[in-house]
Amino acid sequence: MLDISSLVYRIGGRLLFDGASLHIAAGQRVGLVGRNGAGKTTLFQLILGMLHPDSGSIDISPRVRVGCVAQEGPDGSMSLIDWVLAQDHERTALLARTEAATDAQELADLHDRLAAISAQSAAARAAAILAGLGFAAATQSRPVAELSGGWRMRVALAGTLFARPDLLLLDEPTNHLDLEATIWLQGYLESFPGTLVIISHDRDILNAVPERIVRIDRGKLVGYGGNYDRFEQVRREKRELVAKTAAKQAEQRAKLQAFVDRFRAKATKARQAQSRLKMIERLGPPIAIIEEQSVSFGFPEPEDLAPPLLRIERGEAGYEPGKPVLRGLDLRLDMDDRIGLLGANGNGKSTLAKVFAGRLNLMKGDLFRAAKLRIGYFAQHQTEELDPERTPFDHMRDLMPNALESQVRGQLGRFAFSQERADVAVQDLSGGEKARLLFALMSRDAPHLMILDEPTNHLDIDAREALAAALNSYAGAVILVSHDPHLIALVVDRLWLVAGGTVQSFEGDLDDYRRMLLDQPSAARQPPREGGGTRKDGRRAAALERARLAPLRRRAQQAEKRIEELHRRKSALEARLADPALYSGPAAAITALQRDMASVAQALHEAEAEWLSASELLEREIADY
């Protein structure tokens, strides 16, 4: 399907690809990963012919239709559904020919071909794709020109998916999606029948969709079988093996050198010393251990405040008088809350975030804040408020006018800004660096509550993991809006569903929400109502109970997953031990497998005991409550 051979490409004098080669077979789903700036998007441009290699070749099988999402969304008066339908160019051309054809045989041939490509179901398929990406049926008949830029990019993605190319290239397709559309897209791509190469920083998608990971590594294209978790495991094992080999070589070299240093001057030992010197030469140069630069973040620790930090009673919020976006808000935040906001774009998640951040006043109701409450607010649009000609140090110094230079640089250093990068103009920073600057700016006074609205759009996987670790170490409250399920699962303890013009606690975890989205039509996606008492009291009681039991539930779930994994490993080992061919080989292989089997059996016993303990304790806590 796709062959890349000895690819060499330089950009701005920097060698990006140095003899890179790769073969992708028809039907394979490949995840393309690498550090920001490694050349992932550039490789797509080379495949598409938008750029040309300095040497080497990129060959695509004849008659293969290649699809990718345009960098800019569509425009014009054509409706969404018509624009998407028009992206199947063969169907569009065949329909035009049927309008002009007069010969009966030609008409019959045209209709046969239309039937072969399922043209009769095209409108339904296009509508289903648009619905999955968040467009209601009424919206699909609106002109494309009425949409904002982010929604137009969704239409562009819908058109690319509808066209069903043989080779589909997707570059960060979730950047303009909410969590609901991301979940739908993941399911769609899991069953995509063609060849797929996807660039993504979404760990869940890279685990669910690709069957192979290709990493851009120092100018080469290195393939790994399996999903992203498997890729990380193999890469970690390789690094550990290299480190052990290097340590063993260094130890051997040191022993030989010690002998040489001790006996070189003695005539009786001169020959042995020379022999050791030759052995040192044969060892070759020391093995280089290339350590990748790790990313780490750190949010300043706030002092404790008495609960609640913030409370809303009988609240209504919106932008136009008499037209509230959210009604019936009875919400409370405490210092230890970790809350994820669910709900499709347009339902009011950002509106609620602005109310909490103090950027939007309630239209009705009461809002109470702790007297000394400090709030940090992050939103991607804030990058537009940065002065492109000033440096991160300049921006931070403006907000910390009385601080020493070392303190200003220390706050930037919490988010991986070296002294050199802190003095680079904002316009020359990458998208990820701008996001990190916003983290540094909004947390400079150690806020008690941090509100993060889509914080990961420009962060790579390592930076997302660093953000999750920093949030889990942070002592204040967190409200998170994100389309990254992995980040939500790592950080939040409670979920609020913003839908139907109000906000309610969602009784369940992210997997329950995913199942709800996939099983129910969008009109039916309403949160359950708690019974008994006032609606506020019921929600609060349920939320407190869920927060209390969350650690036990996580223990039980983690143990259950561990048990499933160990059962799979045990079955694989049993199959290998049952193979007669094994016993005609070396005895060491049999012994190693038996040792692995014993180890797995012991681990399985421990995991089952852990699951039983956590489950019994959870049941007892629920009964006592």
C-alpha cells in the first residue's frame, strides 16, 4: 500500500529524516508518534506530495485513493449534509452523468455502478457521521458559512470519513472535538475498513485503534507491533537492556583497566597487561545511553481554606437577558474536589467554568465564595491574549512585579521553561510551550481552585502525563473540561453532566458514560434524577457518598483488570507448555516457561486476594452507609 524507502529530508538546514524506511500493508491501522517537532506532520506532507524529499522515495500503490482533512474548514452557502455528500467525487460525477445521459444502456450501467457503491444509502451514512461528530439533524441543513472555525473543521473531518479513502491520513483529528465526538470517532476508526495512519496525542485512541505504532526516532521510522501501551513497554524494556549491557561493559572495562594500571610497569606482568589493553580495545567504545529529556510540571501549593470554597444556590447563567444557558444550579466545591465536566459542546460547560472563574456573573441566584479564595483559569483562547513580541519572562514579571528575578524564573521553571526558552518571543514558541506558559501564568499565586478548559490540545503524550501527575499532586480543587478520556480517568473523582440546560452529578464512571453515548440517541442522553429530599440535597449526598467510596472502587477495578491480564498471560503460557515441539528443544526453555507459570500463578493469587478484600470492604461500607 505505502512504501517509504531511504527517505532523506531537511527543513531549515535541520536533518529531519535520515534514510528512513517504512512499509505499511493494505488494511493496517498505524499510529504515528514522536516528540513535538520530530516531523510527523511533515511526513504526511511528503506522502501527499505537498513536499518533496531530498532523496529516497515514497511510493503508493496505483489507484489508491488517499484522504486527509484539509487544514482549513469548508466555506460557502452549501448545507453541511450536501457538502459532505459532495466529497464522494465518484458518486457526484455519476449522478451528474445520469442527469445528462439519454442512452438506455449507459443509464443502466450508471445505475449499476451507483448501486455498487451504495449510493442509495449515502445520505443516511453522511447524516450518521455528522451526528456522531455532534451535528443535530436540524443543523445539518444549515449553510456551512454559518459555523465557527472549529465546527467547520468537524465538517471537513466528516467529509473525509464519508469519502471512504483507501488510505486515510489523520493528523490530530480530535483537536476540534469534544469528549462525546472523540468517543464516537474512536469507535468509528476501530472498524475503519481501509488503511489508516493517525497522528494523535490521545492515549486512549492510540490504544484502541492502531495495531502498530511507528515512532520517528532520530530521523528513522521505527515500527512496534501492538498498541501504544505495548510500544511503551517494549521501548522501556529496550532501554533497560541497553542500560544493563552498558553497566556490564563498564564493569568489565574497569576491571581490565585496573589490572593494566597495576601491573603495566612490572616486567613479569607486561605481557598480561598488553593482553588486557587489547581486550579493552575489542570491547569498543562505551555504549551510549540516550536519555530522552523528561517533562515535569509543578503547581504551587495553596494554603488550606475552610469548606466550602464556592457554592451556588438556585443559579441561572447565560449571556442574554431572559435566555439562560443553565438553570437550577445548586452546586458546591470543596478543597479536595476533582470534578470533570461532561456534555457536548454548546451545552454550557464553558459557561459554567466562566461562572466559577468569576468571568461571568449569575443572572439569578446566589454565589458564595470563600473570603481568601484564589482561582486559576486556563482556556486555549488565552493564547490570543499573549503579546507575541514579548517573552515568557516578560509576561510573568508583569504578574509578579515585586518578585525577584530568580522567583519569576523559578515559576516558569515549574513548567519546563529553561532560562533560554524563557527569553524567547512568544511568537516563536510552539503550541505546547504556549500552553505551558498559560499554566505558569494562571498558577503563579498558588490558587485554591484551578479551572482547566481543554488544557491538552497542544500537549504531546509525555506532557499530558506530566500534567496529570502535577494535578494529582496539587492540593487544591480542580474543574476539568477535556476531550482526553485518559486525562479525565487519571485526574477526576467526580463527574458532572452539563445537559438539558442544567448541571447534575453523573452516577457512574467514564466507561458508563461512554456506554451511554454509544447506546442512546443524543436526545435521550439526560442524567438520572436522584430521589428523596430536595434535588440539591440528593445530589450533594450522592456526590459525597461517591467521593467517599471512590478509592475502594478504584482498588477493586484495578485488581479486576490485573486478574484479567494475568489470566491472559496464564492461558498463553499454558498453550506454549502444551505444545509438543517445546519438549524437543532445550531444557532451559521448558524451565523458563515453568518458572514464568509459577510467577504468574503467584501474582494471580495475590491479585484475587486484593480484589476480594477491596470488594468485601466496599460492600460493607455501602451497607453501613
